[in-house]
Amino acid sequence: MTSPHRLVIAGGSGFLGRAVARHFSDLGWDVVTVSRSPSAVSMPGRWVRWHGLRQGEWAREVGGAAAVLNLAGRTVNCRYTAQNMLDIYTSRLDTTRALGTAIRDAAAPPPVWLNSSTGTIYRGAQTPQTEAAGEIGDGFSVDVGQRWEAALLEEDLPRTRRVALRTAMVYGLGTDGVMATTDPLMRLGLGGPMAGGGQYVSWIHERDFCRAVEFLVDSELAGPVNVSAPQPLPNRDFLRAYREAWGMPLGIPSTAGLIGLGAAVMRSEAELLLKSRYTVPERLLQTGFEFEYPSWPEAIAALVAEVREVGHAGR
Ligand SMILES: NC(=O)c1ccc[n+]([C@@H]2O[C@H](COP(=O)([O-])OP(=O)(O)OC[C@H]3O[C@@H](n4cnc5c(N)ncnc54)[C@H](OP(=O)(O)O)[C@@H]3O)[C@@H](O)[C@H]2O)c1
């Protein structure tokens, strides 16, 4: 009997890691989660500790793996204080470098390494931003994305294909996902257009995120790949569909000032809501990836139906 393919997920104890672990485990893969502490929620596969910096026992899992996925990173949903900004950088750059070293030193390096990046690497835009023609922006979040992608390429790894996942906001079930935070606002009638609602929202359903990871493991793509649904839409339309999915007719609009205040109270940053993100997954589409949820109203209706049935807890 041949042993199952091994997927190593660094930073896999979080919202996306758990979803990917379930997906690949259902496909029959041997899933190994590498993180500083085990997930609070039960998840499939094995768990191995690391500190995100030094080599250790965990590096043995990298050798002979069929694929490595790195999702480690301190959440960006916080105030951008000097300490938090430092943590946002180091949690991404140190972990990426640690994986690069482990892959370089492995006798049997994995054929593919997918590393998280961010769709927010593009400038705030009202026009489509593709991998080939999109314009890189500026500011803190963009700098994080650029350094993250540069760290992925630091080592000379001739036997490993590398992909930077420029992922949009992922909507799915789980208490630490964005949806668990925004659902109550919709249900309370607070999900009206934000600062006029003209800024674009790029998003992806968690199932398509997991399917895109599977597709990229099997494909021959290397370099940056936009992992986002093909139909971004203005904030006002995004929120209207979200409210409708919850059956809430009321959506009180909010000004940019109010959002800044709300973000400060919730220890977050207004940029997360106000920047116009128009990411288009050109490379995925060109290579034949088919989205199960290309359109937001259908995606959010399906997700809300699932939340109504099982809730966010336990995922
Ligand atoms: N969710 C989204 O919508 C989205 C969109 C675009 C990009 N991304 C990126 O995708 C990655 C995963 O997202 P997620 O939503 O799954 O995030 P998450 O739930 O916050 O999980 C992040 C993971 O990073 C690890 N981590 C946190 N701080 C760390 C540190 N200082 N050093 C080392 N590891 C640390 C955590 O594991 P331990 O604490 O156990 O080590 C956890 O497994 C993140 O890098 C995020 O920026 C997410």
C-alpha cells in the first residue's frame, strides 16, 4: 500500500488552516499542522509544534512532503501600534524564512510550496487588478505583502515550485473568521453602505479557497496568484446582499469618520473596510480553475444558511 500524500500546513491552527486541513483530510491526505499551539477546535491529522523561527523536529515533516502551505501570521485585525506592526512583519517573514531553510536542507524537498501573501498588495483601485497588470500600492499593508513575497524567494530551491497566494477576504464558518464578526452587525441592521459604499470588496468563499489550494498544488503555476472570486463588487452592493441573506431590510449607512471611530473602539483599523480592493483571479481562470461560488449573493446566501444551521462554533 502506498502512503498518502503529506501536506504540511505551517500556521495551520487558524481559521484558514483548519478549513484546508479538513479539505485535504477528506481527500485522503496525511495533514500535518505546524504551529505554536494546537487548535482549540478539534481538527484532522497530526499536530507538530514549532516556534516559527528556529529549525526543529517539525522540519522533518517538510522533507518528503508532497506540498507545504504557510499560513502563519499575526492577525492584521488590530491597531497598527509599533509593537503590533513589528509582530505582523516578524510572524510572516521569520516563518517564511524558517520554511525556506527547512526546504533547502531537506534531502527530499517538497515539489511545491504555497505561501500566504495578500490581495491587499495592490493599490486601492476601482479597476481590475490582475497579477500581470495590477499596480502594487504603497503603505504598511502593501509593504508587508511585498516583503513576505520577497522572503518566499530568498533561498535557492531548484526542486520546489513556489506560489504566493494573494488572497482576498475569505468568508466561511468559524469563530475567528471575519464572518463571525460581521454577521451580528448585519443582523442588527448596521450593515449599510460604508463611507458612500463605492469602494470595491474582493472576497472568496472558504470552499473555493480550499479548492484553489488543491488546484495550485496540482498545477504548474509559480509566482503570485490572486486567490479571490472573479466578481468583486462595490461595498454598498456587497452589504445589501449580505443583509438580504440575513433577511434584514434595514442597513444604516456609516461615514468614514464613524468607521474610524468604530475601528478604534474595536481595536482595529479603518483601512480594512475603506480601501477599494478589486482583485481579479486571472491566472486561476486562465489555467481552468472553476469557482463554485463566483458571485457574492449566492455565496453569502449559502454561507448564511449554513450558519443558521450549525453556527460558527466548532469549526
Ligand atoms: N482569513 C483571511 O480572510 C485572509 C485573507 C488574506 C490573507 N490571509 C492570511 O492568511 C494567513 C492565515 O489566515 P487565518 O485567517 O487563518 O489567520 P489566523 O486564524 O489568525 O491564523 C494564523 C496562524 O498564524 C499563527 N501565528 C499567529 N501569530 C504568530 C506568530 N507571531 N508567529 C508564528 N505564527 C503565528 C497561528 O498559529 P499559532 O498561534 O498556534 O502559532 C495561526 O495558526 C494569515 O497570514 C493571513 O494574513 C488571511
